[in-house]
Amino acid sequence: MDRVIRIICVGNRYSGDDNAGPLVHDQLAGMPLPAGVELVDGGLAGLNLLRFVDGAERVVFIDSVTYIQPGVVVLAGQDIAALKPSDYDHAGGLSYLLGVLPEVCDGQVPEVLIVGVAGDVDQEKLAAAAHTSIALAVEGAAGVRDCVPCDSPGGQV
Amino acid sequence: MSTTPTIAAPVTHTATTTLNIPLNRVEGDLQIRVEVRDGHVTDAWSSGTMYRGIENVLRGRGALDGLVITPRVCGICNTAHLMAAAKALDALGQVTPPPDAIRVRNLTLMSEHIQSDVRQAILMFMADFANPAYRELPLYEEAVARYAPLKGRSVIEAIRHTKHMLEIVAILGGQWPHSSYMVPGGIASAPCLEDLQQCRHLLRGYRVWYERQILGCTLDRWHAVRSLADLDAWLDECDTHRNSDLGFFIRFAQLIGLDSVGRGHANFLSFGQLDLPAETDVRGFGDDTARLVPAGFARGTQVTEFDQANVAEHIAHSWFEGYEGGKHPFHGVTRPYASGGEGQKYTWAKAPRYDGLPAETGPLAEFVIARHPLFTSMVESDGPNAFARELVRLVRPAALIKPMERWLNEVTPDGTFYTRPKRIEQGQACGLTSATRGALGHWVRIADGKIEQYQIITPTAWNGSPRDSDDVRGPWEEALVGTPVKDPDNPVEVGHVVRSFDPCLVCTVHSIRGPNRHTARIL
């Protein structure tokens, strides 16, 4: 049986600078998703999202980011590996999850990609993030093409 | 516990130094400011730097909306908030949930507790044992091997095993976090036989791991530890005990004199939690007949009956306006006021008081109020301290697992899980329970079917409160006074004291800070 692909939207919809993930989730929830792709409203579950990562073939996280310019950025491969994990707090946080993932994941570690929304959220960005996440879910890192590394001007979607 | 107080080996500072410490490894945003003189903390201020305001979000909404919105107060204690919201609505609807609904509610809350207790101890508290401040200690290398963030072997094992506990909430409550499956009168769906079997399997697996790695003994062997002498004997009994995470915690705590710091006011508060259903084999701690964990207030170990009418919140030193003195939460006001009061107001946390007194809450408070012999004797002999608080947190799952097993076996899939409440149009009530970190209360007033007033007092509001209208420090502010600070650039001792309360401020922002070549930071 094929392993599942998940799009996990994280953030706090009550916090204006951290609500991109939940708002993209709302858009994706109204769109048809490709077969084999599941959508998860990850909220602030942080490390507790581990059970949604276990057993997946690929996971695309969507979250708010700070970046040198507003837009939608994609992190993959070495960009994610180079992120400095934060200390653990009760929520664990996405960075902590990514830091311990190779050690604590049940089964094969999935491919991980991050779609980041930088700057003030608007409908254009939310739509771009939603469509980017679907493309990445289907194609994986191969679908990144113009997006990484994130400090490259080409990193803007 | 015999100690060699290596914590208490401060360098001498003749001048007063002020340290502002943004404390990591806590939930939300917490800043501690301490004054240090002659190598000891002489005063402390605790500042919660994020505004919550959920109370104001709730006003004017439908009577039941608290069931959906208040679990969003915290991504970790969300089942506790759901429980508090549901209990308030039970009271407003004049209904008692059926026994099986009470069992299921309890099971989900207990799953949160036993997961969070172990994670806090291993990932948040004992991470400080791997602090370079202790590199000269004989147990340091072993502490690093066990508790270094992201890679310590106990850290990895704790994550691997605790991650399964919340599946019990998801199975019984439909989702975790932010489940809303509790409703006034019971729960929204009945678990089937397979659900219950799966929960038993998950709990069994957790128990086996907890006994092997955390305790190093069976639950029954641990429950035989009833005094400080028993604790010493348990530790000396075998290498399995000494090398478990509990055994290592005790040995390291002895080396650094953890029982010599963090005394505080020695006032304890429990709202009580985990109502006992009718016809259960589970007995309440301290023979309480209403709940597994009794309610009460204690000065030292002198326990008195709890009455929620004695709760009041002060805002003299908080970034709020609208009243002087204390207000009972039914009459509370949450009006943010971030300007003005310069030098006097320093936190978004209000200052809850019980009968006018600050009180710490959490597992130690619950065990003292339940008159647990070990922890009562510890408080009687040395007062509360960082060692006692963290020890009880590490062993609380041992007290909860067996009641969980019994309740899982008592639930009948074809049972009754809902009793229709009366229509909720008018009235006021409170829902009192305990989150993992201590007493949690929701005070609600309904008018014309809408929420007219909603006040939430969280455990960290109690523990991390600022000074009140009489300028009396909050619990961990007081507990910090006298703490030795050996190195002002690395005040690990301050962290021990504050973390022993398991701080949990508002869930707001999580962050990834990118490496040098990146500027990405995930909020």
C-alpha cells in the first residue's frame, strides 16, 4: 500500500503574525486534493504532530515565516537541515520536531518540505501557498525547482 | 534526602546586580528579572509578555461556544480547558453526566497529564542537568548522554513513547489537540469496543515503558515508598532503581542540593479533579469520596476546605485596568492597559489569590492536600522546594495509570454517555478542574443564551503571578528569593526554581531561527 502524503498547516489563527498556516488550511479544505494527499490542521501541536509524520511518504508543512521580503518561500533539503532547532517547550514547536525527527520517527523518515508565508497575509499569498503546497505534495522536492534555497531571489514563489 | 549543596557555592558580589532572563523551554513567553546581591537572589519579578484576551473573545457568543474556543487557550492543556468549560455548562444545565461519560472525560485528561509530566521532567527540567555549569560533577557526562536537547537517549525515548499517549484522547475525543467532544451532560460520541481495546493497548505499552525506564520498578514497588527513609532505601535497593531516570534524578538532585532552593510561600491550592463516577473501584487520593484528586487549600501541610468564593484576582501590577484590590472571577474585568503604571505594572498575568494569599498549585500541591505521606513529610521537614516539586511530577503518572486502567475496564461500550441538560439561557457557574500544571477554573455567566462574562484562571496565573495589591510576591517570585546564583551569565539555579513549577504561559508563538545564511524564521 502506498504511504500517505500529508499537508500539515501549523500556526495560531488568533495571532496575526502566525496565522498563515490555519488560513491556508481553510483554503485547502475547500479545494479538491490529489488522491493520496491528506490535509491536517496542525495548529500549535508542535512535537505532537509527530504521529502525522510517522508512516508518511512526504510531509509538506505550511507556516508563517519571517523573511527578507514578503512572499511565499519554500524550504527543502539542506535548508531545513540547517534550521537551528529551538529549545523544547510544552508545544515542542515545529523546529524541535524537525530536529528530532530522524531519531523518533517510526519507520522510514518521510521527505519534508516547508511552505512559508512571509509578511502580511493576503489572499494572493494564501492562494499561492495553497497551490504550492499541492504541487510539492504531488511532486516532492522535484517540484521545488525555482524555490530553494530560501535566501536566493529565486526562492520567491 | 541528604545533600551536598553545590548549588549554594556562590561567588561573592558586593553590589546588587539585576538580571533579565528570558526563560526558554517554557510555554509562551516568560521573562524573569532578579536582583542578585552577594551571590543570592534578593528580589524577583515574573513577566508574562503575551496578552491572551480569550475572555473578551467569548463575550457575546453562544452559551456553548466555550467548548470550542477555550481549548484553544493552550495547545497542550486543551483537554483541561474543555473539561473546565464542560463542567461549568454541566452546572448551568443542571445535569450530572452519566458515570461512563465521566470515566471517558477523566481518561482523556489523565492521558494529557501522564504524557506532559514525563516530557516536562525529561525534556524541560532535566535538560538543565546537562548545563555546562555542572561539567565538574561526576554525573555530568551521564546527564549529557541522557538529557542533552534533541539527542539525549532519555529524551529520544521519552518522545518515542509519550507520543502515543495522546492517541487515547484522539480515539475517545475524536481529535487532539483542541477536541470539543465533551458537552454539557456528557460526551458527544460513545466509544466502541475496539476503541477501548486500542486505548488499553496504548496504556499498557506506556506503563511497561514507564516502569522500565522512568521508575526502574513496578508501580506497586514505587507505591511502597511512603517516607523519606523509604525513598533512601528504594534508591539503594538495586542498580535498576539508581539507573532509572527517577533514580538518576534523585542522585543528581542530591549532588546539586536541589532541595535547598525554591521554597516559596508554602501555600498550596487544588481545585480537585477527576470526579469519581458512581459504582467505581477507584478510590480517591486521601480517601476523597468525590474526586480522585481532592480539592483544598493548605498552609504548609495544614489543609482546609476549598471554597471557590475565596478566589480573587488582583491587577495592581498587571497590564490591566478597571479596579483596585481583588475581584472574584464572576465579577472580573479583563481590560488591557499596557501604558501607564510605569515601573509598577510588569506582566500580562493577573495575580490570583485565595483568601487573600498567594498559593502554588500543581502536582505537589495536590499530593500535599491529598496528604500523601512522602510528600507531606518532605514539606513538613524542609518546606516546598524544587526537588519535591519535580519529584512528584516525575512519579505522578504512577498514581494515575492504575485508575486509568480500572476506568478503561469499567466503561461499557453499550453504556450511557449523555444526559440531556436543561436549556442554558441564564445563570452563572464555574467549572473547576486541574490542568497538568495545576488548578484551572472557568467562571461563566450566561444571559439570554449568550456569554455575558467569562473569566479563566490558569495554573500559571497562580504560580507565575506578579505581586498583588498588597505588594506580596507571586509564588515563584517568592520561591526565587534566596536562590544562589553562582554565575550571573549562566543562572541555571534560577531556571531550576522556575521550571520546578512547570511554567506554561499562553500559547502564542513558536519559532525557528534560521542559520547564518538564512533569514527565515518560522513564527
